[in-house]
Amino acid sequence: MRFLLLPVVTVVSLAACGSARNIDPKAEADAPAVIDTRPKPAAPGPNATAASPNKGVIPDEPLKRTMTVGQGYALVTATMVNHDAVMLSQLYDPDATLTVPDSTFTPRNAVVRELIGMAQSKSLSEFQRTSLGTRIVDDSTLADSGSYLMVLKRSAKDSVIERGTYAAQWRARKDVTQWVILRDQITPAKGAGAKKGRR
């Protein structure tokens, strides 16, 4: 009888060993669990930005921004002096605003009429703007401000210098030749208009 029990015990032992490989997740652990407590990198949030170059259309270098708006101001001056309303209108946004000491003009057609009228009434020959600093408003809007100098020819022998300050806001585009002015403010200095000799 004892010889018959031995094979039965062996079979039961082998079955128990085999079933131990199938771990029951609800069974109590017979050894302490090992938990990885190392911090894991957080998933990028909705406002996360990739470490790639700026995707905006405004140049990263301040000098390039100043040169771009400087070229725009030079074109504004040339079109004002030549009374070219068609070309001047291409330099201002359709909803542009122009502010002078006593009035505000908008949209673009009114802005262009005022600038051409100003050039004619003052006999404008030069309009130089000197930027004192630019500020990026968003990825396609640039604010610029500084001082200006207007040369107003009264006669062939003399002219009048008008000085003041300006503040402008530009809409930037990929093609720098297509930038347009959104807002333009021209403020003459108090007592501006000293006579100067022939230029």
C-alpha cells in the first residue's frame, strides 16, 4: 500500500510546483514588493513649445527688425513727397489708424488722404524717422517708436525743420517687402519749426 501512495504524492507535488508559475494577482505576497520611485519625465502640456527656432515671421535680430521698418518708412516718405496715393496705400493695413495731435484717421483711405495732404500743405521734402527701440507684440506684430525730423521747404533759399516723436505698429509677413503699418502716431515737439538755411 505504501508503494502505491508514493507515486500519488509525487504527482501531487509536481502539480503544485507547476501551478506556482501561474501567479494569482489577488494572492498575498510572500516577499516585499519592489516599487520604482524614480521620477518619470512629465508629458508635454498643451502650451509646451519645442526647442526649435522661432516660427514667427519677425526677425530674431533687432538690427534686422530696425532695417526692415526703416525701409518701410523710407517708402512712406518717398510716396508722400511724390504725392503717390496708390503706392502709399500699399504700405498701410486696410484698417490702419493715423493719429496726429488734433485728429485720428481710419481706415487706410483716410490715412493716405491725410498724409498726402500733410505733405502738400507743408511742402514736405524729407521725413526721417530714427527708431529708438522695437518690441515684439506677438509672432506677427511689431511695435516701434522713436524720433522724427521733417524738412519743410518754404522757398528755394530756406526750409523749416519740424521735430517730434512717432509710435508705429507693424504687421509682419514672411516677405519683408510686404510689411504694412497698422497704427501710426506722429507728435510734433513743442515749438517745432525753426528755420534753417538752404539744404
